Amino acid sequence: MRGTEPAVTADGAVWRKATRSNTVGNQCVEVALLRGGIAVRDSKDPEGPRLMFSPGEWEAFIDGVKGGEFDLS
């Protein structure tokens, strides 16, 4: 197909725990840089669902967090 990009997958991803994750309450988020984007998962459920972002989607998400669009409490 013309103009399509390969699907983002988490195969072989190197997961990194967020620096602000709460280790006391097991509230940990992990992020992996992939060839086609970024993946996010809950470290308590590493085989569970993963959110996949294109680079543009990730940038918009980070900008929203920094701009206060999300309640992080």
C-alpha cells in the first residue's frame, strides 16, 4: 500500500520505568522506544495491554501533560 507505515509493535522493546513512578504503592509506568513510535505499559502487568503512540501522538500527549490537560493526582 502506498503511503502506509509499518505497525508499531512492542516486540523486542527495552522497557524503562518512569522516574516518578511510585515504588511503594506499585504504581509504575514503563515506556519503550520503538522503531515506529513509543509504547507504554503498567509494570504490574507486563503481559497486559500496551498503549502505542506514533512520535506525533507521543509529543502531543507529553505537551498535554506539561500543559495541565490531565489530572495526575
